[in-house]
Amino acid sequence: MKLICSKSNLLYGVNTVSKAVPTRTTMAILECILIDASSNEIKLTANDMELGIETVIDGTIEENGIIALDAKIFSDIVRKLPDNDVVIETDDSFKTTITCEKAKFNIVGKSGEDFSYIPYIERKEPITMSQFTLKEVIRQTIFSISDNDNNKLMTGELFEINENQLKVVSLDGHRVSIRNIQLNSSYDYKKVVVPGKTLQEISKIIPGTTDENVDIFLTGNHIVFEFNRTTVVSRLIEGEYLRIEQMLSSDYETKIKINKRELLSCIDRATLLVKEGDKKPIIMNVTEGNMELKIQSFIGSMNEDIDIEKEGKDILIGFNPKFFIDALRVIDDEEVTLYMVNPKAPCFIKDDQGSYIYLILPVNFNNVAN
């Protein structure tokens, strides 16, 4: 094999597929990036058996061939090459020469025939949306997936398609994030759970432009994302996702309209007094026209007042400050509306259109001085 391509194209391809190289594996071939120049295009692939990514890059193929190269060594070499054309040559013993200007590396590759290819997934009826929309939906929900593998379903996100509506849900047992998106076309009903890792990696590699689309294909076991000559194939998480409908009551005793930036800044300031791992709640004392926020820790205490519009009852309620910060950071509205029932019931942050709903469970603060 012999191919020539610019360092920038090669680096883009390597960075894209590297997201699917496993950090730990007993199969050495999976620690490789496959360079496939056996046809008329240069295709890079990585696959950890749960997530596979392949992308096509521009370049010139002078001799067809295929080789698997250690992902870490190969990506480190490419990253540090001069900004010029790169020549990659292999021989029958898989010895690979990488040349750029006066730099020349010789490394030993592996047979491309041994590589675990991405499974072929039949692509029918793509669900199409803008790259920007997908990237935003992930950003606005991914923070509330669980990192505990004991409940596999909570480490993923529910994608539910009903005609022209896409609902994306994530939860970790303490909070729920929901985004409702209107699609440009109608589709058959589908419901799948996509691994959080897949979505996190997609959000890193998808450009996220408004004028370019991503096509999503669903099967019984896999989800496929196609964009910009890149294909991402991921296994789905099996099982029935938690039913959240009964949690989404529209009843409330207290409705609060508040400036999002003020509330976010105030809670952010309060966390200066909370060390990593400390479970100190932020306490909200809601009265007519005012919300007093208080926090008390081993370091000290803070309180601050914010003007609000309130309907309904006064309430004293406590929350994990991080959960509020995570939700407020991804809301783009200037003003947010909070709905509360009592100090032991969830707080809802949602807009009138129902495009986003964030549910946060309160915490007990009986042991915290007021």
C-alpha cells in the first residue's frame, strides 16, 4: 500500500475514529486504527465492539492496500509531523513507513484482514435532523445519565420517535432531563436506548452546523449515525427504559419566574464554600417577590436574595447545587420557570412549549442551620 494525504486530513481522520479505540482490551487488534485503501477511497476505522467509527479522508492512493496500526503510536506520530503531505507505505511483512518532509518513521503494523470490521447495518428510512440540533440535544441531556453500571439503562439515553416528535430522556435516580424536538418529517414509532458513551463521542466529532444534516438509522440492536463521510455504529442498550410519565405531574403549589443568569451565578458562588464530595444543599426560601438562597458548610456560610415573580405558596426547600447548575447551564432562555409542590416533591424547570423539562429531586436539610 502507498498513499499520500495532507497532515490535516490525516489528523482529522485519526482524531475522529480514535474515539472508538478501547482503553483496555485483551484483543491487541482492537487497539489499532485500520487504514483501508483497498478500493478508490482512504477509509480509517476503529472499533471497540460496542462502538465503531469509520471516516473517509481525501488523498491519493498510489498502491492499494490495507494495514492496521497501533492507534496510540500512529496518532502521536501524525500529531507531531510537520504541516505538509504525509506518505504512508507498507510492505508484505506489514512494515510501515510514514514520511513527511525530512521526518521518517518505521513501525510494524498488523494484517488488516484480522481487524474486526464494523457490522454491516441495513439502512432504511433515515431519521434526519440538523447536526446542530443533535449536538444541542446531547449537550442539554447528557449530564444527567448515570455513571453507575449497576443499572445499565441509566447509563444511556432514551430516544423515542413518535411521528414528527423526538423525545430524548436521561436520568440518574436524582434528576431527569427531557428534550422534545420537532422533526421535519413524520416517522414510524420507535423507542431505543442509546449508550451515553456513544452520544458523548458523537458530540465531540460532529461539526454541529445548522446547514448540514445527520442521518440516523435504527435497527433492533444498533443505531447508525451518518454525517460528513463519517459513520458511527453503536450497539443499543437492551431493556425497558424507566417509565417517567407518572413523575411528570402538572400539579404545583408554587410557580416561580426568575432570571436564569442571576440564579445560576448565585448558586455557582455558593458552591465556593463546598468542597468536592461534601453533600451540602443549597436552601431556597421562597416568599412573595423574593428567593433567598442559603448554604452552610464547614468552610463558612453564604446567603443572597434574588427578585422573583411568585404564584402560590411560600416554600422552603433544599437541593444539590450541582444538579441545579447542570440544568441551568444548558438552558438558553433568559428567564426560567420553576414549579414546586412541597419540600419533599421534585422541582420542575420547564418552558411553556414543553421543549425542555428538568426534574430535580430535593434533599433533606433538617441538619442544616437556617
